[in-house]
Amino acid sequence: MNIFPYIVSIILFLNVLLAFAIIFLERRDASATWAWLMVLLFIPIAGFILYLIFGRRLSNKEIFTWDKKSRLGLLTAVQEQLHAIKEDTLEVHHPAMVKYEDLIYMHLKNNDALLSQDNDVELFTDGQKKFHALIEDIEQAEDHIHLLYYIVRHDNLGERLANALIAKAKQGVEVKLLYDDMGSRLLSRKYVKRIREAGGQVESFFPSWIPKVNFKINYRNHRKLAIIDGKVGYIGGFNIGDEYLGFNKRFGYWRDTHLRVEGGSVRHMQTRFILDWNQASRKDIVYEDRFYASESKGEVGMQIVSSGPDSDWEQIKHGYMKMIMSAKDYVYIQTPYFIPDDSLLDALRIAVLSGVDVRIMVPNKPDHPFVYWATYSNIGDLLQAGATVYVYQKGFLHAKTIVVDGEIASVGTANIDVRSFRLNFEANAFLYHPDVAGLLADRFHEDMVDSTELTYKLYQSRSKWIRFKEAISRLLSPIL
């Protein structure tokens, strides 16, 4: 008796059931639903296992919990700022900010992102300089060091960091290091053990309780934050690893963007770190005044905006869209991955067609092949509309920056892709000051020298093989 037809029938029946399960579970996102159905079609049964690992949504239960004192204080301050904007009584330190009160209001309403206007900001685009400054700040710490990085490697830079943390922990400084379990999956136990033995605390975000099996593998803490003594904060794109210093031959020079901040926004970075730490650790951080010791240092307006799969709102993406829609003169974007959803792509297309100078810079070196070709597929749409696209040639471009009209900007961890908008936990600084926006615009112009322009004519001349890779990658883009 030939049982093969029965086996095929059972597999097809199970596949139909699993397809209905995916449709039900993904009912709020049609693009992701179709992408997963394609996976199920081409990889029966196994495709659903992949979905359980990479596509399953997080539970609706609250992931991050607030200490009552800090939560109540934050909500009161948020309501005060919302009221001031509504009543047109918000005092701004720079006149240009008045034009962007709607953006400020949206972040307050959507993310409890308080506005501070007393920040001093130092810009880093080179890893050597950024980590020299960070380790110097760590060496001068007197009370606490709080670090959160997506990737921590046990290489030369990782060893420098560990030695600095161990030295401070032995001096009695509170040291806390939080890393993403997936991003830092190659981090050795010896590395962690050394810091703990010195008195430091180390935790991983969404760790796997079963070896080699992690059903939260698709949800990653992609934030990069450092807070020293509650007075100095770092936020941006650099992780901990030698490649971020330009020592990886595959990528060459690493071009990224990071901020060193002194002022009120350090308090908001601290709150973000505490929330993430308390999710990962059994030893919660509770509210203490020493964690919020920031001093007024400058006049840059800033909001720290976070987003993640724990929320139904895509807060950082909404901020990007609002910035783009407010542009009158230009929009400069630097991103390693350009896989916008339809809403963001429409916003950029409308800006171009409205006469706004939209310039997008992407790397020439792929670190994820499917993402790379999906990027080029989406860029073709904007080239046709009239956007200008530059391909960075000096090394790998990892910066996540947007500058609008030389007045406002965003720097942080969120790429222009579905993963950053829906799957990763991200954090961005939204900046309201022409001096900082001008510096970022100048840096974009400098990077143009190390880039080649990708014209629409050149894009149209690509081979059929490249077009095929773009087509497949674009179909998979909702789940990359």
C-alpha cells in the first residue's frame, strides 16, 4: 500500500490549519501575514516552527514596570508640558523650536518623552574618539556606571571596557552592565564572571532558559546607553567590539554617530536604563536621587524617545514621519538599512514631490544580504520620484540619523526598517537646535565626498540577477 499520498494530504491539511493560525495571530499586519504565508507555502510545517521562533508576538502583559515615585513624577511633568504647549505658554530657549511644538507634543503624548532644554551635546562619528571619551568618563566615575549595549564582544575593546569596569567596581563604584542575549550571544562566561567577581553586576536581556532555544530571539534590545553618575549620558549607534573601531577587514572604517550628553536628558536616559535593567534582573533598581544628579550644561532641546514590541505604537517611526512631513527645505537620512513600510515611504515620496531635497545615504558593504538587497529595492522607488541617493564607499555606514532643514535632528539606534519599528527595543534622541542639526548636516556633506551618487539611470542598468535578489528580499522585508 502506497502511503505517500496520505502523508502529503496530512501535511497539506496541517499547512492549511497553520496558515489560518498565522492569519489569526497576525491579523493586524497584512504585509507580515503575507510574508509568513509565503514561508509556510515554500517550507511546509517547518515554516510554522520558524514563525513560533521569529514571528510570534510578545505577550500583551506589561514588560517594563515603574517605581511609583519616578512614575508619578514623570506623569506629572508630562502633563505640565502638554498643558503648556496647548496653552501656548511653553518657554523655549531657541525660537526655532516653536515650529516643532507639534512634534514635541506628539512625543510627550505618545511616549511620555519629557522635553529638556539644558543639554550640552558632543557629537562622535569615529569609534576611536567615542570610546576614548567613554572609558575616560568611566575612569572618573564616583558613584555609578550604567551600561546597556546590544553587542558586547570579548575582544580588545571589550577587554579595555571590562578592565575599566573591574577597576571601578573594586573602588566601590556601582557597576551595572546589561547586554542583549542574542546580540551578545558569543560573549564568554569568563568575561561576565570577571566583572561579577570584582563586585559589578551583569545581566542579559531576554535570556534563553533552555540551551540553544530562545522563543524571544526575534525581540532584541537594540539600545545603546551609558550613564555615568547620573551626569553624563551616551546614546547612538556604536556597540562594544573591535569592528566599531575599524579593525574588521570585512567592513573597514566604521562610520557611526553617537552623542555624549550633559543636562536634563541624562535623567531620561537613566529612567530608560532602569526600566530595562529591572526587566532583566531580579535585583531591581529603585528610585534614588543619586541616579538623577544631572546638571544644566547647555541649551540644546532634546527628547529621549523609546519604542519596542511591547507597545502598539511605533513611536520612533512616528517621530521620523513627523519630521519628514515638517520639512520645507531638506531631509538628510543616513541609515545602514532602508526598508521603510508603506507609510514612511509615502511620506518621503510626498516630500520629494513637494520640492523637498531628500537625500539618503546607505552603505556599500552589506552585513545582512537580504536586508542589503531589500534596501536597494526600496531606494529605487525614491530615485524614480526624484530623491538623491549616495552610497558610502569609505567603509561601513552604521549611523542612524535624520536632519531636517538644519533645525531638528534625530540620532539613536533605530534604523529605517521594519525590525527597528516593530521588533527591536530602540532609543533615539530627538534634538531641537540649529547648532547640533547644522553639525550633523555638515557631517553628511563631508560623507558625500566619500560616497558615490546612485542615479536612477545607473540603478536601472543593474543585472537581472540583482533584480531577482531584490524582488525576493522585498517580499521578505516585513519579517527581516
